[in-house]
Amino acid sequence: MKISTVAAAAFALALIPTMSISASADDAASTAISSQGDQEKGKRLFNRCKACHNLTGTGRSRMGPNLDGLFGRNVGSYEGYKYSQAMTEADFVWTEEKLDAWLAAPRTFMPGNKMAFAGLRKEQDRKDLLAYLRTATVAAE
Ligand code: HEC
């Protein structure tokens, strides 16, 4: 391969991550999934989570970590909560895309995690729940 070809290939590869970040739901700012959801329905769906999770406004964690500031938060990072080894060692930021995959099938998404929840199979349920979490995990203005 000629040097110029190598340089062009390296340049193209360097561009790919930037392009996919601006275009995909795997960016904490992207609302590509929650924008298709219904907050009111999501609030009702959260009844399945609230035995284990508190939201913004309640500083404490329950059996699961508090979900305050969830979008854009590092996985396994809520102060003072004792996570499983799997979640402690995981290394990514929660985006709508990641949350969608996690909530669909927690055990498949992250083997070894300790969240005792089978998953929300219906895609629309996950959209609705994410729409609710978008408002319930940030302080009201
Ligand atoms: C039976 C209790 C239980 C239920 C029900 C439950 N969770 Fe969890 N959740 C946990 C536990 C425990 C963890 C920590 C997992 C670990 O450390 O492996 C967790 C972790 C999480 C995390 C990762 C947070 C972080 O700090 O990285 C998210 C997001 C989450 N749960 C959302 C939900 C949502 C949304 C629901 C409802 C659809 C739900 N959970 C239902 C117990 C539960």
C-alpha cells in the first residue's frame, strides 16, 4: 500500500467515531428513543422499578442505586451505592441506546449484574419509560 493510501485510510477511520456520535442515539444528549415515548405511560411503567429505585429529589438509594442524573452518568457510579463487580468494572456512559438495551434484557446486556428484573420486552414500553426518566432524573426547573 502506498503511504498516501495508508494516510487516507487512517484519516477516514479517525472520522468515523465523530460522525457516529453526532448521528446516533448512543450519545447522552440524543433523545431519539425517548422522543417516541409517552411520559404518562412511562410513569406507570416505573411502578415496576420503584420498589428498588429512587429518583431525583430523594438522595437515598434503595435496593438499587438512585437514578438521579442518569443520562450521561457513568455506569456504576452513584456515590455510596455498592454495585456488583460486573457493574463496577463496566465502563461506559448511560445513553438512551444503552438504557434501551439494558432494560430490554439486563442479564444479556451485562452478565453478572445483580438487578433482579427480567426486562421490558415491548419496545414501546421502553420508549415510554425513557420518556418518563428523561424528566424524572433531572431536577425540576
Ligand atoms: C428488584 C430490584 C430492582 C428492580 C425491580 C429494578 N432494578 Fe434497576 N437495579 C437494581 C440493582 C440491584 C442494580 C445494581 C446492579 C448491579 O450492581 O449489578 C440496578 C441497576 C440499575 C441501573 C444502573 C444504574 C447505574 O448507576 O449505573 C439502571 C439504569 C436501572 N437499574 C434501571 C431500572 C429500571 C428503569 C427499572 C424498571 C424497569 C429497574 N431498574 C428495576 C435493582 C432493581
